[in-house]
Amino acid sequence: MPVYVFSCHDCGSFELSRPMAEVGAAAYCPTCLGEARRVFTPPSLTRLSTPIRRVLEKEEASAHEPRVVTEKRGRPLRQRREPVPPWVLH
């Protein structure tokens, strides 16, 4: 269940855990029982591991700024021989 932050004019901020369906319902301060307004905060997202984050950043950048290949890299592919029909003798 999400935790929402609310602010009371007299008492300050406090947190309430409530279902997402009740996010728009009025909240009341647990200390003075006065009506409180919701404070919008960034969601608590977990941080991705460094290798995954780098791959996602590289993928996102390639959509707008593709890298230009200027040289061949890697090893050459193995040459394929033409298939020899079974009736041909060597």
C-alpha cells in the first residue's frame, strides 16, 4: 500500500498509508484532527544496477544520436563452402 505525505497547517507533515483508490479522500491530522493537504513527493524508485543503467542509456541515446561505424571490428565470419551435390565425385 502506498505511503502519502500530508501537511497540517498547525502540526506539520505526517505520513498516511492508504489504498490508491482513496488518494483523493480528505485526510485529517492525527494530532489536532484538522484537515491536511497532500504534499506531492517523488515516488520511491529503486536504483538500477550500473550495467543495466548503462545499457538503457546507450539504447536511448542511439534512438536520437546513432553512432556511425568508421571501421570494421571483431573477427571475420567463417567462409561457407558451396554445397556439393551427392552425385559429384571428388
